[in-house]
Amino acid sequence: MTNRNQYEDIQVNIKIILSSLWASVTLCYLYGDYFGLYVPGKVEGMVSGENMLDSPARLFMAAAFLAIPGLMVFLSVLLKPSINRWLNIIVGLFFTIIVLLIAFNFINPWGAFYLFLAIIEAVLTSLIVWYAFKWPKQNQDI
């Protein structure tokens, strides 16, 4: 006898889980940068050129750095499992460490939102590492 009140549940492929986590991380990065525009003095510093991205090289490096999580959304679905697994572990660990190191620079009233997002980002990238590490093996019947 089946219960008609139960909702259908499907097993989600590991590639979709990883891709979704990378999409979530990317959105948190974007929200952090956007909300940062509301910090007093931020826009004035951007207009005057007095900010951490004050040269074409620094701006390019920031763009390349933040392109990686966005690319991982796609690569997590596209790549073969062996490469995919290791790439997610390595890149996930790297971004977890970086976000935690950067987060401690924002312990002030105007940085509370950065710290909040950094904690979420660290949890998400840690989950990426965990899921990639626990990537299920394929059953092979002989």
C-alpha cells in the first residue's frame, strides 16, 4: 500500500550537486561585491581610483580569480568524474582557505555582511570538497 501524501524524491547526480554549490558560492561573491558598494566611501574611492583594484593588472587578476567559481558551475557538469573530483577538491579547498583568510579583515560594523557571506561561502566550498571527496563509486557487475 502506498501513501498518496508522500512527495516524490529522486537521487540527485553528484555533478548537479557540485554545480549547484558552485552557483550558490558565485552568487554570494556577487552579492558581497554589490553590497560593498553601499559601504561609506567605497564609491568615492572607486571614482577617484583609490581602491584595491586601482590598476588594470589588479582588476584583471580579480576578474580571473572570480571567473573560476563561475567556470566551475559548468566544469562540474562537463568533466569526467576522475578529473572533476580532484578539480573540485583542489579548487574548493583553495577558495575555502582564501575566503576564511579574507573574512577576518572585515570584523567591523560595516563588514558584518562580508563576514556573514564569508561564513556561508566557506560552508558551501567546504561542502564542495566533502561531496567531491565522497564521490560515489560506480557499481560494476561482472
